Amino acid sequence: MSAPQSFDDIRDEFEFLDREDRYRLLIELGRALEPMPEALKTDATKVRGCSAQVWVYPVPQPDGRLHFLADSDAHITKGIVALILALVQDRPAADILALDIRERLAPFDLAGQLSSNRTQGIPNMIELIRATAARLAA
Amino acid sequence: MNAPAAILPATFDRRGDFPAIKGWSYLDSAATAQKPQVVIDAITRAYATDYATVHRGVYARSASMTEAYEAARERVARFIGAASPDEIVFVRGATEAINLVAQSWGRRLQPGDRILISALEHHSNIVPWQLLRDRAGIEIDVAPLTEDHRIDLDALEALLTPRTRLVSIAHVSNVLGSIADVARVAKAAHAVGAKLLVDGCQAAPRLAVDVQALGCDFYTFSGHKLYGPTGIGVLWAYGDVLADMPPWHGGGAMIETVSFARTTYAPPPARFEAGTPHIVGALGLAAAIDYVESIGLERIARHEEALGRAARDMLRSFNSIRLFGPEDSAGIVSFAMDGVHPHDIGTILDEAGIAIRAGHHCAQPLMETLGVPATARASFGIYNIDEDVGRLAAGIEKIVRIFG
């Protein structure tokens, strides 16, 4: 199983997998994520969460696109981080704002990972991406 | 015919008492316990047909509610072996109890006085003392752990000084399940003139507690971990200790007379129960105590110890798993898996209908001591059965397969 590139490809592959392979796919996506330099994993880039930590560092590009460096110490969470980045990475801020990230992620909602009352890591990451995009698009 | 205790099975099946359990392997009782129907019924009755305020009304309903509220206090006193119900202060939970002691009893402390805690304490037994330190200039000492993750009592004794005014430790660790030898700590603390506060949150639901036999000076636990409601807990201290403590929250019910020039305060426990108390919480807690005592704390302890031991043996069979805490832990098992974050473990187990806790368990300094950012924790309660350990094993096997 090799990590597919586009979000839609990932979703199509995901649909055909059984539960255990879905986890494997997410873990693999996380492993294939662009590494986030350790020096960037600070309290300033840490997203509020409980048991799994998530770090996000937005890097606005001169042409108005947004690049993100992100990571998590939990594998499944990191896979979801990778999924989110597959949606938003290097896109113009206005495009990111127009996306309903939560809705696009719904098919991947394994064991309620994305519900806001569980761990705030992923929902807070989505909020941070939207806030950054809103600031840049303004 | 009664079978001798020795050949009774170690575990029992009380799932039917708990409407929330139905096929769910709930292994997070150390965070909060599920409620038996008898507790839910007591709460419903208290709000539905019996409800009125306490200590104030001239009407019969209020008088009977006051009696029930005070009977709950007596129930708690008997449960922990207190000499008098006047030694029982109802609080929101153990967190509030420890803050009460820090804010009220702690007012007498002078700069340079010391408080001794341990490396395995919950944040609720760390932060209130840090707040006091910031205000009063006291020092906090921390007793280390032994290799098998108990409080190192030799080291603790060596840290006692004539300036140590209070030792404050968990009776049972919420992360490791290790049981502290409270009687030994009490003796050592008293030898230097210090008092001993014991956080009994994880002990009260699992061990028979007798505060006088333990020899401590303060004991506290939360109702919700004892199969009772949230928002109700208990602080116990000897009557003369409480009588010597100033109030910390002002308001109704805690006063004797009020004038703008001068207010005099009620004797304890009323002195520490400002405002309308959590009446229904107290009644629910009494029902929970009736429930656990109907089974028997010794039986519950044996049940959870058997499940905890089975879980430890099962987890040990996986090469990638590291266990924390001593072998004789009280129904609480913390572990870590090589290359798998506890959050991943919790996520995959949840899908299999198994609820564990993943995280730092409000004990970040302990995580540092253990050298991990977080642990996975399975904790057992009355409603767990042997099969839950089997399901946990199947869940762990699945994780091993996924992470390969």
C-alpha cells in the first residue's frame, strides 16, 4: 500500500478498506507527512488538546498561498493531520476559507476522532487553519 | 449454605446494576465511576417527590430533607470510621477539599514552613500547595518513587524536617494503583509535628477505609468515583482540627450572627458549607455508600485486584508493552506500547467497545518521572468482569496487527 497523493484518491482508497486497513492507511499517511522540524514544536505552535499533541506552523507564501508544517505525537491523529493538509496544503487562503474541512473529513471519522468533545487537537487545528486563512484573505 | 470466603470466586458479575454498562467494557473508573440504578433512583426521588431546602424551612418537607441530608453525613462518617458526623464536611469533590485545607488551615503557615508531597500526586494535590506557596512563602518538598513506582517511604521520611507542617499524599495512585502505607507516613509525620492529609479518591471506591486506624489528620474523596453523583465530595478531619480552622467561603449557613460590624461563624461542619449545599448530591452519595457496602469493600478490593492482576499478566505477554506500577496495584493498570501513542491505543480500543484513559491523567510531573508523555490506563470497577480483560487482550492484539 503506497500513500496516495490527492485527497480524493485517499478517500476512494479508504472507502474500499476494512477497519484495520483504514487505520493502517491513516498511519501510513502520517508517516509520509512532510517532517516538521523539532525546533518548531513549541508551546507557540502546539494546538490545545488533551492526550494527543498536535503542532501546526503556518508558512504564508509570497503569492498568497498557505503552506503548513504540522505534526502529532499520536499516529492516527497524525494521519488525520495529513488528511487535512492534503485538503489545504499550498492553496490560496480564499480557497481554504471556502472549504468545509469538517464535512470533507466526515467519511474518515474513525471512532469519533473528529468530534470536538473528544480531543480538541484536530478541531482546534481546523480552527487555526481557518483563522490563518481568514487573516491572510482579509 | 455459606461457602468459606477462600473458595468464593475472586470476581463477581454486577453489570445488571448499571444501566450504562450493557456490553460496554468501561475501564475508566479511575476517572469516574458509572452509576448503579439505586443511586439514579435516589437522585430522582430526591428531586421528584422529596425535594426542599435544608436547615431553613419551617415546613415538614424541609425538615425531612434536612434529616436526610444530615443522615447522609452520618452515613459518610460510618463509612470511613469517623468518630462523629460533625467531622464530615461536604464539598464539591476532593479538589475542593484540598483547596479548602490549603486556603483555611494553610493560613497559619509562615514563610519557610514546608509541605511534603510525593512524585505521584494528582495535580489537585500539587497546585493548591503551589498557590499557597505563592501567597505564604512556604516551600514544597517532593518525595521520590521506588523502582516499582510506590512512594519511597524511606526517602519521604528523610525529607521530613522540623519545619514540615503537612504531608499530603494519595492513598492510592490514580495512575499506578500503588497503595501507600498511610499508617507509617502518619507516624513519621507526627514525629516531626506535621499533619497528614490523605487524598482517598482512588482508595474509597476500592479499599475499606478507617481514618482513625490510618492515623491521618485529613482525609478526602470524591463521590463520583465512588459510584455517586458528581459535584459532591467529603473532607474529614478531627473536630478540634476543624474547629481551629477559619472559614474560607463566606455566605449563608456558615454564620452564627451577622451584623455589618461583626459576624460570628458557625461551628464546623456548617462553617465550611456556605450557601445552599448540594443536597441531592449528599443523598446520592449516601445511596452509593449503601450500594458499595451491600457488596462489601473487601469483596470489591479482591474483585478489582483479581481483574488488575489478570490485566497485568495479559499485558505482560506482549513484548512491546511496558507496565507501570507495582504488582499489587489496586485495580489500576497503566501501560505504554513501543511505537504506539496511548491516544492511538485509546482510539482503536474505543472502536472495539473498550473505554480506557489515554493521557497524563492530571499527573504531568509523574509522567516526567516515568519518562513518558502519557500512558494508557485501564482501571476496574464493580461492573467489570473477567471478559473485559479478554476483550482488552483482543483489542491490544488488533493494535499490534495494525501497527505491525
